[in-house]
Amino acid sequence: MIDPQLQANQWIREMAGKNDIRILRQNMPINEVIFQLENSISFGNQVLLENVGEDIDPLFEAVLQNKKVKQGGQWRLKMGEKVIDYSTDFKFYMTTKLANPHYPPEICVKVFMTTQVTLLNFMVTPEGLEDQMLNTVVRIEEPNKEEQRQRNIKEFFENKNKQQATENRILKMLSEATGNILDDEELINTLQVSKIESIEIEEKLKQQEINREQFKNLQNFYKDAAKRSSNLYFAVMDLVLC
């Protein structure tokens, strides 16, 4: 992950949790890196390799190529001269602070010719940073409104899921119904309850849409501050490159 602003790094750490990820750096003692990597592969831990440069240590080739084989019902991975157990829960992430890295052909081939390695660019754009700054400014200036927005987002998807579940339940009962459906009391009762639930959910979704529009209007009030913050950041970044 191309990550000059360390957004991907933070995202991976939060997603994995503090106790379920091993942090490695290429400048660590090689024995410690090998020990941590092999244990993580065998026990299904997540590994984050930070601050990768344009050259990647050959030690990680076995992981990048993902050349594992199944022996006796167990996945195994060859690392150097050793063959170790491989857990399918194992995940491997790499981040670089370089904004425009130039990787050698053998790395690019892994990205474009296989499904084992994926290259993601987390470098923030002026528009993306402006959106982030806008949320930050609103969270500081209008904490109650921001809290309400977060609740609104959560409730919106919960109601959408309820609506979908209701539709699926009705379709399932209709597909499984036999004979005259008008004689099926359970189906009729379910349809009546589902209709009431659907009307309630629709009303909630309409109210949430109104709340979203109100919050957008509130955001527009702070939009100039967010834009100035974004412009200032990129101006400073350009000065660094001069």
C-alpha cells in the first residue's frame, strides 16, 4: 500500500486490533523477523511490514509468491530450506511512505500477472483530504450533530437490512406455500405484520434522508475552512519537494 500519510497503516492496525497483528520493519534483526513471520504464518496471525522501500527483502518472496502445497490435509509453505505449516487465517500487509515508488519489474509482475499481490494507492487527493477535514471540523465545532450523523448512518443501514430481510422472508414463504395461499393463516399474518413493518421502515428512511440533507447544509457552512486546510497541506508538501 502506497501510504505517505500513514492512513493505510492506521486503518490496518485498527482493523486487526492491537493483540492480533505483528509489526515488522526491514531494519529489524533478521532472526527476529524470521521468527515472527514463521510463527504468524503457522498460527494465522496478521503481519504488517512497515516502511518498505523500493527493494523488498528476498526473505518475503515465499509469502508474496504464495507457493503453498497441501500435505496430508494441511497446507504447508516452503520458506528457504524450511517447510512450515500454513494457516489460511494468515494475512500479510506491506506499506511504504514513498509517494511515487518505482518498483523493479519482478515486483510489478507479481502485482499485474498474479492474484497473490495487490497494489493499493492510499495517497490522499486534495478532494479526499478536503472531505476528511470537513468531517474533522464539524466533529470539533458541532459534536452533537456529528454524533447524530453517525447514529443516522448506522440506523439507515440497519433499516435497509430489516427491509431486505422482510422481503426475503415473504418471498421464501410464498415459494414454499402449497395449495391456496389465502387459506394459509401463518402466511397471511406474516404478510400483514410485514406490511406494517415496511411502512414503519419507509417512514424512518424518509426521516433519515431529511436528516442527511440537514447535515449536508451544516457541512456547507464549514466547507471553506476544510478547503483552506487541504490547500495549506498540499502547499507545504510542495515546498518540501522544492
